[in-house]
Amino acid sequence: MYLYLFVLCFVYFVFKLYIIFCICFFLFFCIAKLYLFAFVWNIEGANCFL
């Protein structure tokens, strides 16, 4: 019985960590993509002005 509860808690903890990691990775990816897009757009805009 205790082993079952321990496994259940462990799985829940890992699942929660996995969700947090996925959310953080998704946010980081979106922010990085936006920064990269802005950086490229600024270079292209600067080239157009030059």
C-alpha cells in the first residue's frame, strides 16, 4: 500500500515537473523567436535605410 502511494506521488511529481518544464521551454522558445525576428527585422530595416 505504501509503495503504491509512493509510486503515485512520484509519478505526480514527475508529471508536474514535466508540465512546468514544457511551459518554460515553450515561453523561452516564443521569446527567443520574437527576439530573433526583431533582430533580423532591424538588420533588414537598417539595410533598407542604408
